[in-house]
Amino acid sequence: MYRTHTCGELNLSNKGQEVTLAGWVQRIRNLGGMTFIDLRDRYGITQLVFNMEKNAKLCDEARSLGREYVIQVKGIVAERENKNPKIPTGEIEILVDELKIINPSTLPPFTIEDETDGGEEIRMKYRYLDLRRNPLKNNLLLRHRMAQEVRKYLDEQQFVEIETPVLMKSTPEGARDFVVPSRMNPGQFYALPQSPQTLKQILMVAGYDRYFQIVKCFRDEDLRADRQPEFTQIDCEMSFVDRDDVLNLFEGLIKHLFKTIKGIEFAEPFLRMSYTDAMHFYGSDKPDIRFEMKITEITKLAKGKGFGIFDQAEYIGCINASGCAEYSRKDIDALTDFVKRPQVGASGLVYVKYQTDGTLKSSVDKFYSNDELKVWIETANAKPGDLLLILSGQKEKTLKALGTLRLEMADRLNLRKHDVFAPLWVIDFPLLEWDEEMQRFFATHHPFTAPVDEDISYFNSDPTKIRAKAYDMVINGVEVGGGSVRIHQKELQAKMFETLGFTKEEAEYQFGFLMNAFQYGAPPHAGIAFGFDRLVSLFAGLDSIRDVIAFPKNNAGRDLMLDSPSYLTEAQLKELRIKTIPDEEK
């Protein structure tokens, strides 16, 4: 037996017992006549004591150990004189009688501590070492607990967990597919699923009524903090339901997770906000409502006064930064530089300071009277000490820029606290988006999303007016889940494909199996998928999903530990009938 106990379970009730422990050497403290070692495993840390007077040889052996050595010890549990209340085993220590080195370790490239000196790249290369640290270990344990609670809740709601294939058919909508060549079918390729969307709809046609899966999905897209090329989602579908049935049941899932994992209870229903209101007041379809600072439109108030930038603008809007009237010119210049960044896209920034003495100071004083500026102040509900930050331009672009500026100000004012959670549903999205470059419509969500019944007539007149029976769950400005009521009638699905520019032949080739299934009594159905990595990172208080994934990729899509992706041999390429193109020939 390698161990009788773990390094996290012993306490004063074990005093006097002979025990055997095994684990990794966390740190060594040589204090002359005594040597102390912190022994670590997944469960915690236990202090080991080696006494030079009682066993000098054993103490010398202990001093020869290095960090991350794997050892086994036998000894007696004793009460510590200097107790450590920060760890569960902090009241005891082990008086070691026997020491065995199971495996030595070379010096790790970074310290394996909660606060490490290793940069992200080096830690990703040696991920097996990084995973020994408490922050990552705790994240993966949190992920495990959340997965178990998801399964528990959905099982109680009569959902059936069903696996779907990883090798699927490529579809052109959405992100780029990862493709897999088929050796047995030369020249043909599988695609890794971006989502099991069509298959879960098939399961509803097959009569399974309630399906779920915690499933890997794959998208070949540019990466950022909350994206990975392979990610995990909680994928769900239900039959004989409408939108409210889905929202109520899965609001229950999120409330269950908050209660069981975080000890937070939400007594009231989550807010439901239309897409139009989200964009109008927050400049985003995933609004962070932990704080106010809503966008206020002042187009009619500001146009036609001789200030050319405003006079030419389609839209003028502002946010009210409470208590920021004392911002210096340097602070304002920094904000101006921020909004001019390409990712924000504004051409400039106008401000109005409502100073604590009641006077107004603005960057456009020469164009607007004090009374006119006061109307802006009143419209934005500003109080003495507040600062209006104003952007103008094309409406959609300006709203998005104001939304980004709003989040920047919230960060500066420390309004986005990780221990505060504000969930809501965003509903009534546009069904379609027009692409000027390609001169065609694209589905805002996906081609199987049902339109709002009273908007169906717009297919023949103005498709931009069609609202979707779609919904997103947003928590703290992060979209954690989204779904829709599905089209289940073959004729309506064919109309959707036609509007998206598919020929009958293209629709049949790509989605014929689904269209054919709809001929055999497809029930009304709807579903949702939650980004499981995002949910876990949100519960862990992290901004990136990488540290809740055991083996993530970097921003270039590379696994630094495996050195993947990698080249295939010529023999492999020949067997698959694939020829690679050198960079200079691209």
C-alpha cells in the first residue's frame, strides 16, 4: 500500500496513529537540527518533520531531496506547536520514521506555487506541471462539480444523454470547419461538428423528446480569451415546447448551478430584454447589467447647431460617468485615444463636465449654449460631479463604440466585480443579417431558427424586419448560452434556405437528410446550448477560459505541450491522396 491517507485528510483525531503518505515535495525548510517538508498531493499538504537528534541519517536523506520529488513516508501523527489555520491539516504534522524516494525530479522550469514565476507560454509547454498548482487544480475540480450538477438537474427533468458523431458532414454556414480526410473515400472529407445542431433535431423527429449532451465542438476561427478551437458545450433539445418553456427550464438550470456551486440564490425571474433595447441602451447584444451607465440618445438635441461633426452624424449618444467630472485633460485625452482604436472605431470624443459647483464645462462650448448643454445633462440624468462622454456617427457603429466605452469606464471605476452576478435573457433577435460584400442574407443564429409567427409575411417584402424566436443567456456581459425555437415544417425551412440564397440542389445536398426527416411527422421543438468553458470560467472569476481547460491551445491554435498541429509524413499524405501547397504557391 502506497498510502493509508491522503495529504489532505489528517487532523487531531488521528493523533498518535502510524500512517503512510505519498506525494510530491512542495518545499523544504532546513532549520539546523530539524528539517520540515511540505508533502503535496491532489487533496492537500501535510507537514513532515525530520529530527537530526533522533535519526541523523534520515534527516540527511530528507535534506538531499529536491522540489517535486515523489516520495513515500511512514511516521506518527503529532500535534503541531506552530499551527497553520490556512490549511485543513494545519494542526498536525508527521514525525517521519521511514523515507522512500519513489521518483526523483529535475528542477522544474517554474515554481509550482499558487503565485508562480512562469509565463503563460512556458506553463502551457509544461502543462503537466502547471496542472499541479492549486489554481488550475481547483478550476478543474470546479468544472467536474458543475458537470455533475448539470447532469443531475437534467436527469431530474427527464432528459436523456445521447452521444452524437464526431465525424460529420461539412456545412458552409457559421465558422470554418475543421475537416478530416477519409482514406476509404478518396477525395472526400468529414467535418468535426461546430455543434450537433442537425443531429439533435433528428433526435426530436425520432421521438426522444428531451436530449442533452456535454459535448466537444470545433470551430476553425481566430482565437481570443474566451475562444478555443475545440470547446465544450451543454447541448440540449426539447419537443412540444415553446420559447417560454425553454427559458423557464434552463433558467432553472443556471439557478441550480448558482445555488449548489456558489451558494447564491436568485428568487426573482431573470430579466428578459429585447435585442433592440440591448443595443439601444447598452450598445451590445450581451449587456453587462451589474451597473447602470445606460446609453442616452441626444441626436435631436445636438444636431443643427453648426457643429459639423454632429450635424453630419446619423446618431449621437452619450454615457454618464458618475463622479468623473474631476477627470483631467490627460484623462480625457486617454479616453479619446481609446475610442479611436480600430477595435472601437470612433472618430473622436466630446465631453461635458457637470462640475460639483453646478457649472458646465464642455469641449464644444463654442457651438452650444449653457442652457442647451443643460438639456443634455438632464436627459442623461446627470448630477453634479458627473461626466458625459459623447460619440457620434453611423448609428450601429456608434452604439457599439459607446457600449465598448461603457465597459472601459466600468473597469476604470471598478464596477465589474467578479463576485456579483447579473443574469438576463436577450430575446427577439433579427432572424437575418444582410452582407453588403456578398450581397446576400446570412442567418443571425443558424438556418434552422424559426421566425416570429407574425413576421413570416416579411419574407416576401422586407426580410430585415423578421424577428427570430431566438434567445441568449447573458451573465456579466458574457454570452454563456444561446438557442432558438426551430423550424419544423418543411415548407418554411425551404423558404428560409431560399432567402439565404441556397438553390434547391444546394439545400438538398447539404441538409437533405433533415428536410426528408421533416416529412415523417416532425414535432415542434426548440433547444439551447451553453458554453460550458465560459460558465466554469465565470464561476471561477476568470476572464479567460484557458485555465478551466486541462490542455488548451494558445492564440495561434497550437498545443505547446504536444507541439501540435504537426506535419504528416509523405507516406501518410500519399495514402490520403493529399498534396500540400508550399507557402510561395498560395
